[in-house]
Amino acid sequence: MSGGRRAGDRVIAAVRPFFQWLAGTRGFALAGSRVVPALDRALSRLSGGRLLMGDRLIPHLLLTTTGSRTGRPRETPLACLPAGDGTFLVVGSNFGKERHPAWSGNLLKTPQATVTFRGRVVPVTATLLTGAERERVWPDLIRFWPLYQGYTERSGRELRVFRLTPRSP
């Protein structure tokens, strides 16, 4: 690894607490929830799916679901926890808002979706994790992005957790 890369990693580690604080504010929930996804979708298109803004802080993917009312493709950039064997865990935090994010409702209706992760496009099937299975992964998700706990408290709801499993095209 080059010295420049290590220095960049140190900078990211140093600013991560600030971005965690910012992402946990109510103001960010209102403004950021509109601005960040739009910028991420544009950056993803320009980079051929290789870049998303927050990817240096924590891994991100671009999830393409089928709109539950329109039937049209809907792209949503999301933080993700790679879970091995090409699977990902994603959390329907909606920045701590009271309602579940639309993409999570889309997955409940049509669990077949597509993930773009670091330039690779992978068809996936989404599974909503509940009960013991959800409880088993929740501590890993909190370690991954501690704000999920604050989002749970602020929203007053149990955040939906999905496992995205690769499927044959």
C-alpha cells in the first residue's frame, strides 16, 4: 500500500466521528436525505458505478428496486455491510425519520433487485430479517454504523434489516 493511501486512510479515520455526528442530526435527516442520494446517483452514473460519496467512510452500494406502485426501477444509494459470500446487509434507517424508506417497501413487494457495488452489477434477492436472525446481526450493524441505534430511538420504530443475496441472472 502506498504512503499516500495510508495517509488518506488516516484522514478518513480522523473525520469519521464528525460525519457520524453530522449524519445523526435532525437537520441532516431533513436536508441530507434529499441531497446525498441525488449526488450519489449522479456520481455513480459518472463513475460507471465505481464511486459513491460515503464509500470511503463505510461501504456503500447502489440498490435498484422495482417501485411498489409504479413498477419502475428505483435507485437508492445505501450504506451496506458486506456479509461474506457476496451477500450484503442493509438497514432501512431513513436517517431516523418516522417512516420506513420507500426502497424497503419496494423490497417487501418485489424482493428481486440489483446491487451495484464498486463497479460490479449483481442481481440479488432480498430477505427481511426478523426475530432471532435480526437479533444475531444487529450488534454487527451497530458496530459498523453506531448511528443505527440513535436512528431507532429517534424514529420510534424497529429499523428494517435486509440480507441481499446474489442470485443467478
